[in-house]
Amino acid sequence: MSKFKAACIQFTARPEVEPNLATSLRMTRDAAARGAKLVCLPEFFTGLELVGGNLMPAVVKEEDNPVLPAFKELARELGLWISLGSMGVTRPDGHIANRGYVIDPGGRVSARYDKIHLFDVDLGDGKRFRESDVIAPGSTAVVADTPWGGLGLSVCYDLRFPHLYRELAKSGASMLAVPAAFTRLTGRAHWHVLLRARAIENGAYVIAACQNGVLAGGAECFGHSLIVDPWGEVLADGGEEEGIIVAELDTEAVANARRRIPALTHDRSFSVEGIEATRKAASA
């Protein structure tokens, strides 16, 4: 089976887990009713707000998390693969992880991923974010095994680090998940360009579920959840309102793109001659 439908869920998370869980379960059911076999949710879909200039997720221990058993049951009931974009999870060391999960149709967690790159930026006009004040970074890239090929996992700000996606593609990913709560300011400038670039560079589908709208505390999320094919064509765009996007994916399209532009096999190691070395060579 080379063709299947994938979906992205797009909505504005509230600070509390319970209403977000109800919304995300309902929308996942709706996506399945539209034929989706893989459903992807956004970053921090279980709860998010702006507090003191920082984006603060709802945080739970994994073993006490009501979201995982609810989605495990739904995956079993509907025979779905579900990528739970990310949620705030307390680690055994007491730190908080920005953690994504993949659940298989048997209701099992088949993969976990802790966001590696943290959003510590100064965007100007008082817009300053320090994710590292709240979240501890992960250190391991993850590819989940699905019936349609590897699903490379990432979260939001990871999108700006192309070497991560290169390694995911070389490790078997034919699809790249990019759940996000991308800001409106950066989203308008960079979201579409970066997602299409990651798809083109790696000859892979990109499935990017993003939150939309204004969060509690005033932060604005860009929306525009995207599904992009391996040639860089946008197959579906969620716009700025709550909703679901669905697109048909074909594993043969990955193989075709990589045959046409076999860049994954053309990488070469190289050294870098920096400014100081160049100056010395010029003055010799």
C-alpha cells in the first residue's frame, strides 16, 4: 500500500489540559472520518499560555498523563497512527521535556522524542522568548517506523536546523513531522519557506501541524498547518482558522524525488578555511 491519507489538526490550545483533550480527540475522529490513517497534532496541544514573557505548557508526569491513555484507546478503536505533536512532561530528574509521541494502531507508544533545539530568541519590540527557562533539551533524534516508511520527529524551532532533518532522512525517514506553535511574526516570514526547503532538501514529505490564534496571555500563533510533498509542492494549507487538513501521500513520490535529485547520496565531508586562515594565506 503506497498511498494513504495524512491529516494535521489545527486549533488554539487553552492553558488547561481537559478542554484541549476534548477538542483534539474530537478533531482526530473527524480526520479519521475523512480517511486519514496518520493524524498529526501541534506542539503543546495539551495546554499552552504566555506567562511573564515565556510560553508555558501544561505539565504532567508521563505516568499520570490523561492524554496518553485517551489517545491509545482512540488509536485502537479507529486503527490510526497518531503523532501527538508535543506536550510538557516532567522528566525523572525533575526537569521538563517538550516531548512528542507516536502511537500505533495497537495503542502502543512506538516512539518518543524530546525537542532538541530550544527557542531562545529576541525578535524585537519586546518579543523575547527563553524556552530554556522552562524546558530542558533532548539529545537524541528519532525516526518512528510506520507502514509507509520512517517518520522523522522534530518540534517547532528544530525546523531551523537542516542538519537534523538530513540525519533523519539518512536514518530512514521518508516523512518529517514538524508540530509547532510558530509565532505569527516568524511564521509570516519563514514558515512556508523553511518547510518547503526541508521537503526539497531531503526528498521527503513534511507534515507540519501548527497551533493558530491568540493564546492566553497574548502570544499569537501562525496557523497554516502544511503538508508538503517531496518536490516542495504544498498539498494542503490550514490557513489561520481552526480546522483539519488532509492530503494523500504516496511513498512512490519519495522514491521518485530521490531518484531525480539524489542529493542524499551526494553529501561529502569537507574542511572549512575560516577568515583567519584566509587572511594569513593572503598575506603570505
